[in-house]
Amino acid sequence: LKVRLVRSSPPSSQFKATFQESYQVYKRYQMVIHKDPPDKPTINQVRLVPVSFEDPQFKSSFNQSATLFAKYQMAIHKDTPSDCGENEFTRFLCDSPLEAENAPNGPECGYGSFHQQYWLDGKIIAVGVIDILPYCVSSVYLYYDPDYSFLSLGVYSALR
């Protein structure tokens, strides 16, 4: 048995070189020990979309996100349809006081408010609303399709 201590943040060359292998061990562990389904969303099914009506990805997914938000609010929080319409969705999860900023030494996506969209079979099944700031990531809200609650997407999102 050989044990290595590998720097993960910032990622070292060893971490990068062994990432896929480590991920496969993690995925097998989750499936065997925690009974996660094999189709649980992966990093390739998650999109980070800036909250901006100027952004084409945000605009093209807005209606699907707003519909999912309403479904979640009515099923989980027992809201009425009028409590979770498009205006309420926009006010609650799209309007942000943060301004987008692309600092030269910051993350590639920049700083600001984002919708972290979880896609499965061509549709959004969860959205994590997050703020990416210089020294932290803040989870604002997470909503998901109740039909996929067995995937524990809130836990997955928090760990991710």
C-alpha cells in the first residue's frame, strides 16, 4: 500500500494526472456504499451560466428554469402558482446586486451571480443559484425537479 498526499487546491500536476482515476473510485464508492444510481449527474452535465439576460445560454434556458422553479416551489414548499410565476422567479433568483467582473487573476468564468444548471437527457433537472466572489462561493438557493429527488441533488450540489 502506498499513500500519497496530493495538493488539490491549487491543483498540483499529480492531482490533475490522477483526477479521472480518483473520480472513478469515488463514483464506484458512491454507487456501492450509498446506492447512488449510475446516471447521477456528472461534471459534464453541469453548466455554469451567468445570470444575465444578455447571455445566450441564460436566455435560451430561462423558460425551462422558471418552469422547473415553479414545479419545485409548488411540490416542496406548497406555494400557489401565483407565488412562483416568472416575475417572482426573476425577482428572487435572477435579479442580483452583484456586477459581473472578469479579473485578470480570477476564475475563467469571472465573478458574479450564476445559475449552475444540472442537465439530464436534454432537460434541466436542477439549478443551483450561486455567487462566485474573490474568496468564496456562496450558495443562494437550489431547486430541483421533485421527480429526481432520489438523486439527492442538494447534497451533490453542496459537495460539488
